[in-house]
Amino acid sequence: MGECSRGAAFAGEAVTRFPHQVAKQHVGLKPFLERLSLEKSVAEGITHGTDGIEEHMIEHRAPRYSDRMSLVLVDIHAGIATITLNNPGERNTLTADMVSEIGAAMDRFEADESVHAIIVTGAAPAFCAGANLGNLAEATGDSLKTIYEGFLRVARSPLPTIAAIGGAAVGAGMNLALCCDVRLAAESAKFDTRFMQVGLHPGGGHTWMMSRLIGTQASMATVLFGEVLSGREAERHGLVWKCVEDAELMSTARALATRAASAPRQLLIETKRTIQEMSNVVSHDEAVERELVTQVWSTRQPWFAERLAALQTKISKK
């Protein structure tokens, strides 16, 4: 990815990093020449040499910064927010700094009424290779919870979330994928719990999420016995909704997110909450009563009247 493409569109503004990462001020040509005390003739020569150069002939570059690149890239377009873990040199491992940026991005997405769905992905070659092992060597309960917040913040989001997984999802990286509502995998994806292999007990609710999603036996096979699942195998076991070719991963994720983005935002939030709460409902009768309240609420919303009228008009024209 080139310098110019590293900017991220956020709430209609081009940004390259979060507000706390302040960019250096651009210095124009005139004060630059004055500081160097160039002779008038030299300056005139520069001016003469640029005659005839048109706007389209100038190569525009994004400003360069002395501080590090953002660990998280963000984008908002057509109601869909995308968050990309952006430390490919370290395979997007979760660090305290990255977790902080994930939290900031999620806060912004949820505060932006134009955002209806969120895609979480990672810059190639990995989705997320877990927590930084060097940090784990001196871990405490508090420091582990700091890392957990990277995926738990996504799990707490009231908005629909999709994980687009290309390459490896390892340990805490698997947790990040599991915390999303829907998972899509590229054929290159690898799902590796790896806890036993590094002598570490699973954490962050890993075994709970795995057991609920793929059952006890598959959880035992992957966590205890170290079975690594490819994208196709993950699809077969129900760990992901769909596995697609690598080149189709993001377009598939966006197409899925677009369908959610077309629905009213508050309706999405209420429906997601209902689905989550159904795990505690023990009977069909209770489920009917639980849905009844919010279904009646939805019929009183302006969007329902608008969509109903549009549907009736469409039917009448047939």
C-alpha cells in the first residue's frame, strides 16, 4: 500500500491517524526560500523553470511524518466502517497501543450515526497472530485484561460486526474473530488456538466461545489436540459462515455488510440485542413474548411507514 492510500476516510474527512497523533505543519515554498536566504536571481530562476507546468503534471504525495504509522486503519463508506489491523511486520499481534487504537476506532464508529455495520480485518499476511509473546512473559491479570479489551470491545458493540479473515488467526487473534457476529474466511486463512503449544492456558473466554460455536468435540480437537483449521475446514465445522477465494474476501464482506447497512440503524441494534438474548430463553412461548415488544415498537417507527408505502406502491404497479 502506497503512502497516498494510507489515509482513512472518517466521518467524511480524510485522516491519516487519530487526533492524538498530531501531524507536522506544512511549510510553504516562500518561507522556505526566505529561511535559506536565497539570492533573488536564484528564486527567479526557480520561478522561470516552473513556467508551463500544469496541475496534472505534478506528483502529489501524502505528507510524511516522523512518528510511527497508525497501528489501525479506519474507513467509512456507504454506511460500512472498516477497521484494519495495520502492523503486518509483526503479523498484527495485539499490543496495548493497538488495543487503544481499536477502542478509539470503535468509539468513533458507534458515535457516527451514518455507520450501520463494521468489518474487522488485518493487513496481509495475517489477520492477527495473537498477543505479543514477549509481553505475556511478564503478564498479570490486569495486563492480560488490557489485551483482552482488543477483542472484547468488538464483542460489546451494538452494531453488526463481520470478521474478514485472511491468513493466520492465532490465539487472541482467534478471539477477535470469534467476537464478531459473522466470520468470513479466505482460503489462505488458518485458525490456530496454539495455547497448548506455547504452554499457556486459554484466555479471554476462548473455550466458552469455541464450545458454543462448534461444540465440545471440535473445541477439544482444536484447543487440546492442536488441530489447525484451514478456511474450508473452518467453514465445514461452522466456525465461519463462508470461505471464499482470497481475492474475493473483502468484496464478499462488503456485500454482506451492505445488506445490513440498508436497514435502519436502531432496528439493527435492537434485533442484534434480541438474537443475543435468545440464548437465555428456554421456551418458544417466552421467545414469542420477547420479540412481541420490539416488533410492536418497530411498527411505530417512521421508517416502517415509509418502507411499507414504498412496497405497496411497487406491488400496485405490477
